[in-house]
Amino acid sequence: MQSGEIDAFALSRDQLNAMAKKIPGTRVLDETFKQTVTAVAVPPNHPLALAFVTKFMTEAPSDGTLRKAYDNNGLKDNPIRVK
């Protein structure tokens, strides 16, 4: 990429953003090449575990938990994308 021999490259957005900071003239497109979805599994017949996970996954994006996790892992400039 630094020598200008590559026109396009696909990685996770956080990896691309980090690379783009190091290579002048590089830009990361807004479009999504691939989406990765997070899923949580709980054993059958564990209603309290299911209730906890459901509540956590629903509230984490809006109560600041997810933002804090991003920030603590060096992703302060990354938007939280929730569908």
C-alpha cells in the first residue's frame, strides 16, 4: 500500500483506520464490505442467564457500557454501530 501498488484493501474498520493514519493519502470508505455480528449463547433452561444477557445486549449500546469498552481499547474515534 505504501508504494501505491494497491488500489483497495479490506480489513476490519478499526484495523483500516489505524493503517490509514500511517499512510498519507489513504482513506477508509464509509461503505461496509463485511459485517461481523456479536452473539451470546446461554444453555437451555437457564432463564436468569437469558434475561441477564438480553438486558445487557439491549442496554450496553445506550447506557455507555459499549462506548467505555471501545474507548478503553483504543477505539475512541470509532462510532458504535447498532442495528
